[in-house]
Amino acid sequence: RFIDADAVVADRAAAAKAAVEHLIGAGHRRIALLADRPSVFTAAERRRGYHEALAGAGIDADPALERVGLVDSASSEAAARELLDSSNPPSAIFAAQNLIAIGTIQALRDCGLQHETALVAFDDVMLADMMDPGITVVAQDPFRLGRRAAELLFSRLDGFDGESQLIVVPAELVPRGSGEIAPASART
């Protein structure tokens, strides 16, 4: 249930769509989704963006490539390993949350696939730019989100009593190397 209040949020579905479109643009067609619980609104929005990107490119969503309900890096690592060890593994992974990205990075490194399987993560993770390859992310802008929230708050404190406002701040795709890995079929 939602309350009637001002909100400043990132455009999660559009950002997820951009992340998956980035992978599609690199030639990927088997793109896995690792995501949080479907009951979490942000996770549902990111999953929606994933599906919109696939549909927009004429790629049928494959339920075998989706792992949802992941709540920490350990469950994400196990899910990524399961996908990577399958008989028809994905050529790319969209990790829809930062803890999920950490588990995915661990699985890719342990399997020796960090230079073979593309990865785009939602939210930046600490040291993502220091990894080999650097982790391509969709980064929210916490400064801009906070500034816009403060502006709304000060407006309310100054007496503005109009309807609740929803301000949507775009996220930014930050290419660092992992999301630009081409599928094996394009490298041969």
C-alpha cells in the first residue's frame, strides 16, 4: 500500500531496459536475469524493463534464464553458477541489484568466465571500476536524488501544500568493460 507523499525515485524500468538493450547491442540474445523478490516494487520494475528490452528486440523471454527471489550475494552466486553450468548457458547476465551483482561477479570469476560472459549490474558496487574487466553498471545518482528530495522538503517547509509530487530521476549507464563483452559466436 502506498502513502500519499512526495517521492523522488530513479526510473528503474527505463534503466533496466537500457542495461539489457546495451547487452543486446553487443550481440547478445541469451541474457539471464538475476533479481530480487517479485513482491519488491523496485525488483518488479527492473524485471519489467528486462522484459521490455527483450520484446523490443524481438527476443522471446526464456523463463529458464530468469532467477528471481534472490535476497543476498550467496543466493545470487548459487543462481549464477547454476546458469553458467547449464548445458545452454547465457552469454550475458543482467544483475538487477548490487548484492546480486556481487554474487554474480564471484560466480563468474570462480568459473573463469568473467572475460567470456557479459555482465551489466543495476546500481554501482564498490570497486566495480577496479575489477578485471570493470563492471558495467546502471548507476543511480544519489546526489541528484537527495538534492531533489531536499528541494521538495524545503518547499513543504516553506508552506507549499499542493498535491504530492513524484519526481523521476534518470539513471546512467556506465560502460566499464563487462557489459561490452561480445558473445562467443561474434568473437570467432
